[in-house]
Amino acid sequence: MIPVEGHKNLFRDEKSGAIVNCDTFAYSQYIRMKQDRKNQKEEMDQIKSDIEEIKTLLREFLNGSRTNWTWKFK
């Protein structure tokens, strides 16, 4: 591996000529951010699903199609 001038984390592979980034900290940050985005998307999808379910239940309630509703007041 040949260091790339002016870039402390970049190296050129002698055989292929490819530039390789050897900054493991930046890579770890990238992976963590990618996982965080995935988790946020999954959470948002779950929230959307929950809202749709609530809307459906409200529509059914307002239309009177639910006969098993029981109201308990204390």
C-alpha cells in the first residue's frame, strides 16, 4: 500500500491501483449512522401502521359496525 500524498487515511493498492480509505473510525460512524437511519425508518413505518389501525377502528366505531364495544365508567 502506497500512501496518497496529502491524505493520511488514503492508500493506493500497488496491484490494482485502487485508492483505499483506511479510516476505521469514519467507517464505524458510517455504519452506526446507517443503522440509526434504518431504525428510524422502521419506527416511522410502525407509527404509520398504528395510525392506520386507529383510523380504521374509529371509522368502524363511528359507523356503528362494532357491536362488541363496551364502555366502562367509574
